[in-house]
Amino acid sequence: MRGWPRALLLPVMAGWLGCADEPPLAPMDLDRLEIAEQQWAAREFPDYSIDMVHICDCPPSFRDRARIDVVNGTVQRVTLLRTFAVITDSRREQYRTVEEVFRDIREATSAGGFQRVTFSVDPISGLPTYVHWAARPAASEVELILIISNPQPLSSGLLPRAIPDSP
């Protein structure tokens, strides 16, 4: 190996070892994801709230812990828990239902811009509690970590009043 600069050798070795061609999700991860989706779908309450934190290179308000209220399968309200302000503008579209998070994990396998997707789920409810989308170097996708906690049923889909957030 004399004459090969180390900086060139490492990427070549990574390619030989198959690291560059690994899918973002291993087949075992896909099986685990399917089981978690089934567990979540079997919950006893259709409407729910969850707490969500984004860790990313994104606007600060997007990184605040938020409560997401989901009614009839759609995000109905996002409340920033630090200020109790409700997001009513287009920023609300950045928040996902649990079902959409499952879909986003699955779609990462075909998106091509992600090097790896890792996730943890609650073993009882199937709730994805931690998801890390690791972008490929020089990819257009942004690296993102999503932390989800505190699933609670919403009774009858009724949402209490809250203070609107100013953009």
C-alpha cells in the first residue's frame, strides 16, 4: 500500500466493505418498523396529542418542544410548550402525526439522500420515540433528529382554547 495517501485509501476501503451501498434501513429495521406501526394502529384512542422536539439546523422556534394535537388523522394544533403559544401559520405544516413519521421513515429508504435512518420505539405502544435521519455528505436533505414523547388520548377530538402565536 506504499504510495497511497491515507485520505484516498479510507473512502476506497469503505466502498469495498459495502458501507457506501448500504440502504438507509436494514431489512430487520423494516420488520421492526412494521411491528411498531401495527402496535400504534391498535391503540384504543383515535385522536391524540404527542410532545415533539426537532434537533436540526433549523429556526429556533422549530426546535422548541411542542405539543401536537392530532384529530381525525391530521395535525389540528401545535402548541409551543415553553410559551404556550399556538402556531397558526404555515410553520404548522412542519409538524407530523405519528402515522406521517412512520411514512417518513419508510420513504427514507427510497429517497436516496439519506445515508442512514435509525429509530427507537416504545415496546408497548409502538410510538417512535427517537428518529435520526442522517443525510449523505453533500445531499440536499437536512440531518434531523426527532424526539416524540407523552402520547395522550384527546377525548372526542375537542381541543381546549389556547393563545395564538405571533409569527
